[in-house]
Amino acid sequence: SGGLLIKMQIEAERRGNRKTHCVLYGQEYVPETWAMAHMNMIIHDMEGQIEIGDTFKNPKFRDNKGRLRRFDRVVANPMWNQDWFTEADYDADELDRFPAGAGFPGKSSADWGWVQHMHASLNDK
């Protein structure tokens, strides 16, 4: 519903002495939840972009060279314990989110894959 992004904006403003400028980006898999998140950003006068789609298999936020876009901060509420990703999904990744030698997290849970995606989405700052 965008609640995590709203809380992020509120916390950023609370920590600053002046209004902190945040541009928020999010991706949601479920169309109805995407619509609520988009509506919440409008209601809370937030600047940002919410995309719809499968973040794990097709992250929407990419740079002008097609690489994974990198951000100052990442917060996430991924669908933990997913069991439908295969070793081939990790091997076929074109965005260097799953480094060689990191190992396949196993079919029973994509949690390690989500952590790797979040880490790959952080910039050097």
C-alpha cells in the first residue's frame, strides 16, 4: 500500500532540521496494492514513482545503460519464503545481483536472493 515508503518519508523529515527532500521509488507485484500505493503517494504529497511488476525477475528501475539503478537507501518488504525461484533464475540474472560464489539459496526460500537484490540496489554512498 506504500505504507513503508510513507513511514520512510516521515522518518526522514523527523530526523532533519528542515524538510528533507526525498524522491521515493517502489515496485509492487499485485495490481491492487500498486494502485493503493500510487494513491497513497498522491494523498501524502510525496514525490516518487511506483512501478508494477515482479521485482525479482524484472526490476523496473534501471539506469540509462539498462543496469540496475542504485539508490542512497533501500527499504523493503519482500515476499519472504518464496519457493518458486530456481537456480536458473539466479544464473540467468543480467543485473549482477547474485555474485558468482554466493551460492544458490535453495529452492525453499528466496530470502537470500532478496537480500542480494537490496544490496545490489545500494549506491556507494
